[in-house]
Amino acid sequence: MKKSLALSLGTLAVFASPLISFAAINNVSDVGNFVINTINNVIVPVIFAIAFIVFIWGAFSTFILGANSDDVKAKGKNLMLYSLIGFFVMVSIWGLVNILTGTAGFGNNSGITGGTPKAGVQIGG
């Protein structure tokens, strides 16, 4: 057990090292952006994929495997229900996190661009 855990952590470190080496972290804001981008672009899609696979497995076990068994149908329906609840919770939390990060200004390193606002029509010139 300990050997497999050490092997999996070593493999994870090998595959995660390019993420860390190409991160170009210079300050605390860059660390926050890196963590948020990693969560939004890597972890969340993997969790959504797992929830989708659980939903598909629940549908498969309900309609195909449980065609004659009420017990298997009930378990499949519960899997589908729990995966839909999981989807709803994940989308809600993901939306709230994106609202909070947008409000706090994470992910916007450019700051205020330009100078004075210019009108679309030039007068006298």
C-alpha cells in the first residue's frame, strides 16, 4: 500500500513539474492567478467528467442492466440522482467562485488600459 502511494505521488510530481516550471511566478498575485487557473482549467473539468461518467453508468445500470431487477433499477436511479445533484452543486460553486474572483480582480493583470476615453467621432480635425 505504501509503495503504491509513493509511486503514485512520484508519478504525479513528474507530470506536475512542467506546470510549476512554466508558471513564471513573480509575486503573490501571480500565485493566486496560477492556483485559480489550475483549478478552473484542470481540476474542475476532471471532476465534471467523473460526474458525467457516474451519470452515464447510472443510466446504463438503470435501463440496461436493471431491465428485470427492481433493486438494480433503484441503485441506478440513485446514481443518476446523486450525479445530477453533484452537477448542480458544482456549477453553483464554480459560478460563485468565478463571480468572487472577477470581483476581486484575479486574472486581470493588465489593469486599466489606455488613457483618457475617446469618442468614436472626431470633431474639428
